[in-house]
Amino acid sequence: MKSILLVFCMAALCSAPCGKMFAATHDWAAEPLKESKLNTVAFRGWIPDTSKPLAGALVLIPGRHGDGRGMADDPQWQQLATDLDFAILACQFSDGEPFIYQSDAHGEVAKCINTAVDHLSELSGRVELKKAPLAFWGLSAGSNVSSRYCVFFPERVAAFASSTGTCGPGGEINAKNLDIPMFFAIGGTDKPDWVKGSLDNAQRGQGKAPWTVALQKTQGHGIGKSMDVIVPFLQATVKQRLGTAAPAPGTTSIFKSELPNIGSSSRPAAGTAKALKKLNLQAGWLGNPTTYDIAPYAGYKGSKSQAIWLPDEATAQAWQAYLLAP
């Protein structure tokens, strides 16, 4: 089946006009992860319809023992990936012990994700994906897996967004993962210990990390309407980290320091990694966690140390609407 898929993809490329690319999907299974006690490890990769170099990949991880491969076919994720010039890597981690893989003590799952991105690069012929930046979204257990990746490979993570994870950014926080923009959608009616754990861990980045907390009081455990905020959050932060987003009129630079432009119209060589920019929190917006009022950082009237950081106006408006919804 794998050979048939590859022949089909090659035939499509050969029949295309010179320089024309087509969106393509690739499915494969990986070896079981023994330490993590996962017997089924599988992936679906999606490559957008573009001849431009790909800037990275969205890694999508479902809840506990879920099969998230269908998310690679979701038009909403595909639209976001296309806008970012990203591929999609949708994951299945299932059939085994349900908790060990979430804690990923020695990075076995994280390394498996790197290997999967490399494999997608080889299958698609997109050598620029090797060591390219990754942006993560995880639901519940998938959020926990994503946060552990941020511990092991923080320099590769452009951004991370979570829908009702059980521990927010996780308990292992260091200087490098404090630089990663993170979004935490937390359901107010979720399990109390999960809510407390997520809030307590996220609080450790308050005022010093580009982290956004959205505690939706009527939301339980699940995605709910969190995608309404997650999409603009990832859209803004990934572009800011890659240096492809311009500051809004009248604002300061979105970056801590200006770095040389490392972008190129030619496709990067395999194995070359892009340096991700560190964000300037004062160039963003702030939100009041009680009233949900929002304002640019400089014009915010409340306590900045207690406010919720937001990367731009579009995300701030989405965050406000999400939290005000019944």
C-alpha cells in the first residue's frame, strides 16, 4: 500500500507543469515505543499545495490513546498550515499503558516526533522540514505530550497551544521553554485538580513568559470553542517567532532584538535550522482575567503583573469573545 501511494504521488508530480506542486497526504506506521508502552504509533502527514519552501510543521496530538490522523484532513488545520507555509503531522499514540507516554520521562515520544518529521520530509521530498520549527496543538493527554516535547527540544518549538490539558506547561519549567509562546484553554468545570495544576504551573510564567491563559468558566473537558482563540494565537505567534509578521502601526518591535533576516526564496538545505526570535512582551496586548477588558500593553490601565498576555489584537479580541461566551 505504501509503494502504491508513493507511485501515485510521483506520477502526479511528474504530470504537473514545471514548478507546480499539489497538496499531498502520506500515511505510515512507526515501531512501537517500548519504554512508553505504546503498541500503536502512526502518523499522517499533509503537505500544502505550494512550491514555496515550507517553514515548519504543525504537530497535532489528540487525547489519551486517540487516533488524531484525521486532523490532517481538517480544512481548518489545513488553512492554518497553508497560511503559515507549514506541513501537518497528525499523530496516533494508542494501544498500551495510558499514562507513561504522557510523562515521557526520557523523551522517547519527543524523539519519535522528530523522527516522524524527518520521515515526512523524506516521503514528500521537502528536505527543508528536517530540523524546521514545529508548532504544537494537543488535547488533554496530547497537551501533556506536547509540553514534554517543549522540555526536551525547546529551541525547535515556535509555539504550543493546549485544549484542556491536565497540567498546563507541566512542572519542569526552565529558561528555554519560558521563551516559547504557549496558550492554555482551561475548562472551569473540568476536574478540579486538573484545573488547579494547569493554573498553578501557568502562573510560574506570569509576567515573564509569552503565555496566555483562557479559563472558560462554563467549559468542561474537551475542545469546546477553544479553536476560536487557538487559531489566531498560533497564526500570530508562529509568524512573530519566524520573523514574518510586521509590528502593528504605532507599536514597538515584536522582537526582543533584531536578528538578521534568515529567510530565503530558495529552499533551505536539509538539516539547517532556523533560529526562532524571542518575543517582546511589551509589544503585545494584555487582558484582565476578571473583567476580560483588553488593551495594548502600553495602554493597559490595570495591573500588568496580574494581566494575561496576548500576542496581538486579533488574538485579544478572540480571547475576550471566548471568555464572555455563555
